[in-house]
Amino acid sequence: MRTLFTFILLVTSVTLHAVDEKSTFELYDKLLSALMPNKPAYRLYVDDPVYKNILKKEEKVVFVDRFENADFILFTDESLLERYREYKQAHPEYSTILFATRYRLLKNCKDAVGALYWRKGRPQLLFLKPRLKHHNIVLPTMFKKFEIETL
Amino acid sequence: MQRNRLSRVIFIIIGAMLLFMSYLQYAISQTTESIKTLEVTKAQEFAGKIERYLKTEIKGDSLVAYLDAHPEKRHEIDKMLHAFLTKEFRYIFLLTKDKEGYYRFLLDASIDEPVPYRSIFFPNSDVYDQVYRSGIAKVTKQKEHTEGIWLSLLYPIKKANKTQMLMVVDLSEAYSENLNRLNDPLIRIVKYMQFFLLLSILLLIYLMYNYTRMQKALMTDRLTAAKSKYFLNDFFGKHTLDAYNMIMIDIDEFKSINARFGYEEGDRVLREFSKTVQEHLPNNAFLVRNGGTEFLVVIPKNTVQIVSFSQNLFKLLKEKVYVVENEPLHITVSMSVMDVPEGTSSLQKAERVLDARMLEVKNLGKNSILFVGKHDVLNRTYSLEQVRYMLDAEQLICLYQPIIDNQTEKAVRFEVLARLIDKEYPDKYVTPDQFMDVIKGTSQYLKMSKLVLREAFGTLQKYPDIYLSVNLDLNDLYNTEVMSMIMEELKANRLMADRLSFEILEEHEIKDYDRVVTIFKQLKMYGSKIAIDDFGSGYANYSHVLHLDIDTLKVDGSLIRELSAMPERTEILLRSIQTLARGFGCEIVAEFVSEQTIYERVKALGLDYSQGYYFGKPQPIEAYMASLK
């Protein structure tokens, strides 16, 4: 577990420029299968070209360009969050898995289940238990350590 | 032997190089480590200062509660902490543990990118918990891929005997790189050295591999699959020669086979011959191809009886039928066989003896076998070079044989007999008949005579009551250099010269007695005596007595020996010599008195002195002096 955690910390970066692409890909591969088990394909809404580039290597990933078609939205900046909010306001019943690449985004978005971000030179991975529960997501044991109740 | 030594040396060099490489690596890591220690100490001092400041600024027993309650104070402290951020310290922040055990940010020196108060922090190491629990500061090295951090000092801040906060001081990676840059030239040199050491090691391994491969090829004769000469030399570098017996085999008239059937068929016969011999050899024996059609069989002693084995082998090789171009072909061999004597250590010498025997076989018409006796190996003559080597190393010893007064039966004089010492056979002295012929007329003779004279005078000095005689060849006395040397020695020891006799040996007819008279006068100048050696044989005859001033006649041993076989006739001859000696005032010494009956006849004849094994064999003077006491 500790090895995996170390591995995650080592390969993850918010800005990604300091991150090994291969490791980031592996991490997100694990994350996606943990958050969406048994899904034949992951329909992802990502508008950051860097992340798109990395995640396109995952065979099960299908990029979508509309929120309603997405199983998973990766927030990488405020503008995307803003667009999401607008969409959510228009479609209150809409629900999908949201994940942030910054702490601030996680804090500002009540629907995000977790985040993978950089703090004091160290990668940080965390999940919010109530939000996971809302989506009926049960994380594998290896991620349990990063589940917290509140921010 | 040489190969093993070389391998060992190469392995030692490689080992030393590897050790040196490791040492260089260690030295570099030590330097880096000391830089690290220095920086950590500095960080601890900073942390200590911050701790003192915090404790002054924050009131009450619970630091965390105070900070929770005073956001403006937090801001103030953050600002102050910011002052501590230098190029060395990238991040300084303080954490606390919440009720659930999660770390939460309290204070942060990074004003530019402030972390929300009490936001969560997942440390990437168990050390955080260890420090929190133990209250003892620790340093952790950051894992790969963390951003810009070299080391983290985890410093507990305790109050009321409890760790309340954990200060994290991150040492900047950029600063560490700066420090390392100071070390860079040295590190670069070390890396280059390591690189070249590694190259050298690889080169050495490559050379050794090639050398070993080449040696393997050199060990076996490619045509016959017998061992090579190289193998033989190498083998006897590791094994003692006298633990083996040797047989030299040469195929007779092999040229005719080559001429008749061609070289290809000749080679085939050689291969078959080699195979036949090898199949017949006992365990641990081997066949060496000396070159051409000459082979050497080396057999460990005690595996077979060498004589019968070699005879069987000879018979086998003689009866063996080769089929060449559908024709039966018989070949014959010449063999010389040596039961190598104990103490033999020179392969070259042993081969020389086998060669000499082989030559005898060839001269006798080939197709035969001859055996080498121990005598052939040990009683050989020495070359001038070998004698020169022994004399240069002063491997010369003088032995003494007593000359007995027949009346008193006491030793009145000792004959000094020179022997050389061959280091290969230190137990057996090299006698003059084994080397004298080759050194006569050379500077080595002069050298040897000088050594003998010095030894004789040394003995005379040591034992003031004894008389000695030394041998000289008259022919050599014609040599002015030899004469000058003798005269110099006599002059230098003139007080003892009257206790010294020169036994002159004459192998040629003396044509110029005047010259010899002069030589004798010179020798007698300081009181030395002259004796004619082997009188009664060869040219040592009556004319000497007539022309020369002689003190003693030493009757030739061959005449004395005849006293046993033909006593009456020999006695007549000896009486005539005695009459002659008396007439000229000479004393007579009978040589080769080897048994009592001879001595009794000598004594009965009234000869003055006796010398021979009956009274004592040549021995170091100390042996006689001890018995005289």
C-alpha cells in the first residue's frame, strides 16, 4: 500500500510538467477503474490538452465533448468549473463523477469526489467520503487511506 | 606456474582497481554527506530559532488553540516565517494533527502561495508520525519526483510535554545542486578516473581472456594432439621433475615416409603414432611432441616399472602396422629412457642427457632402446659458463686429505682439494675432472686458483701447526698472469709460505727445464716446497729429478694400487724410486693408500708418507682438526 502511495506521489503532478507521463497514465488508469468499476468504456470530459494527451493512451477511454455524455469530468481550471456550474443549474438532475487537479477546485466544487494536486512540492491525493458515497463508489483498499470526511 | 602467477597478478590488479573505484565512490559520498550534515545542522539552528520565536509569540499552553483563536497573529507569524525563507530553505510550514489523525496546515512561510489554514496534508513518509510521537527531530530525504526539495527537517514543537506542532523545513534542491556544484570538479575527476579504471579492468579482462585462449592453443600440438613443449615447461614449473620418469622417442627414417607418400599421409601416420602411444600410457602420464618426429613421454614414478614399460612400448610401436595408401607400413623408433634421479630439477639438463643417449642409439644404427643411468645425470662435465657462474658465486669449497708420516702414523700435511658446488645437487661436490678441462687456460682457472690459495692461507693462519699442499698444473705456471697472482698471494702471506707445498702436475713433456727451474725458484722464494704429483706416470719422470729442485715425489696412485695385485714387481719399481729420491734428497709420498695391506707394504718399503682413503677421505679441515684434538 505504502509502495503504491509512494508510487502515486512520485508520478503525479498538478502541472504535469514535472511528471513522468507514463506513471501519470498508470495512476489515472487505476483511478478510473477504481471510480468506475465494471465500465466497458470510460467516457471522459477533459479539455486540458496535456491530460488529453496522456489519457488517450488508455484503451477504454473515450473523450466526449458534452457534459451529458460524460461518465467522468476532470477539472483542471476555473473556467471548466464555471461551465459545469452553468450546466448543472440548467440540468439539476445531472450527476456524474467529478475529479479535480487542484485543491481549490475541489473545495469550490461540491460535487467533486476527490483531487490529485501538488502542495509544498509534494503530490497529494484525496477523496471525500460523503461524495464517494453519493455516487455509490467504494474504493479499493489501496485508496482507503486517502479518504477523508471533510476538507 | 608463470601463467598462474600472471593470472594472480591480474586478478590482484583488477581487485585493487575495484577497491580504488569503491574508495573514490566512498570518498565522494562522504564529502556529499558532510555537506548534508552541515546544512542539516544549519537548518536545525533555524528551526530552534523559529521555535523560540513561536513560544514567545504564542501565549498559553495550547499553541494550536491560540492560533485557532488568533487569525491576525497567524498572519503576523506567517510573515515572520517568510523572512526565514532563503535560497537554502524552500518551504517552512507547521502542521498539527487533528482528532482523526490527519495532518493540517497551521502556519506557512510561503506568502505568495499560502495554504488555507487547517487544510489537509498527506505526508509521503512515516517519519512524520515517528517525529510527532517521539518528539525527536529527524531528517528525511525526499523521494524522487518531489518538486524542488532535497531534504526535509521534521522538527517537533513541544509545549506542556506534548508535541503540539510539527515544523517542516524543506532544504531546497536547487541549493543542494549549488553545493554539489562546488564539488563538481572533484566529482568529475573521480568519474573520469572511475571510467578509465573500468576501461582498464575491461581491457585487462580482455587481455587475460585472449592470453588464456592463446595459452590453451599453445598447450597442445595441433597435428598430433600430443602436449606441446610449452605445456611441458609449464608442467615442470608446477611439478617436481624427479617425481617423473621420461622416455624420448624418435621415429626412424620418417623422411622416407614423407618422400614416398607425401606430407599428408606422413601427418596421418604421425597422428596415428601419437594416438597409439597415448592409448598405451598409464594414468597421469602424457605425451609431448618435441618437434618433428621426436616425442617425449612423461610418466609419474610408481605407476609403472619404467624399464619394462618402455620395452613394451618399444615393442608395441615396432609391431604396429600403419596402412598408408592401402599398403601396410611398419616404422621403427629409437628410444632413450631415463629413470630421473632424485634431486634432478633441471628439465633442460635431463633432456640433454636423454638427447645424448638418443644420439648414441642413432649412432648404433637406430631402432633400439637405451637407458640413462644416474651416473649420466649426475657425473656430467660442466660448461665454461656453468663453472663461471659457480666461481662468480664463489660456490667453491676446499676439502683436505691428510698425508701421514709412516713412522709416527700422524698427519703431517694436508692436500687441499678444490670442489665446486652445483646448487642443483648440493650434496654432491663437483670434482676437478668434471670442470678442469674446460677452464684450463681461461681466466676462470686463474679465478679458481686464487680462491684456492686464499682458502689455503686462511686455513694456515687459522691452524698454525699444520702444513698444506695445493695442486698446480705446470702448464698454467707458464702463464705470467697465473704466476703473478701466485707470487702476489705468496708475498702477502710470506710468513706462512714455508708451510705450503705446491704439487706440480705435468701432462706434457718439459722441453725448457731452465724456464721451469726459474718458476720453481720463484715459488720457493718464501720457503714453499715443491712436490711432483703422479710421479712414475706420464711425463712425471726421472728427468724432472735430474733437472729440478724438488722436495717431494708423490708416487702415482696407479703404481701404489698395484701393490695389491702384483706386490713383488711393484715393490721393485717403488724401491728404485725410493733409491732415486734418497739420492736427490726428496721425500716420498705414496698416494691412493686405500687399505691396510697396501699401507703395510708401503711402510715396509720405507716410503716416508702415505695418503689415501685408508687414512681419511677429503673432508673439510674442521673434521680433522676436531679429531686431532
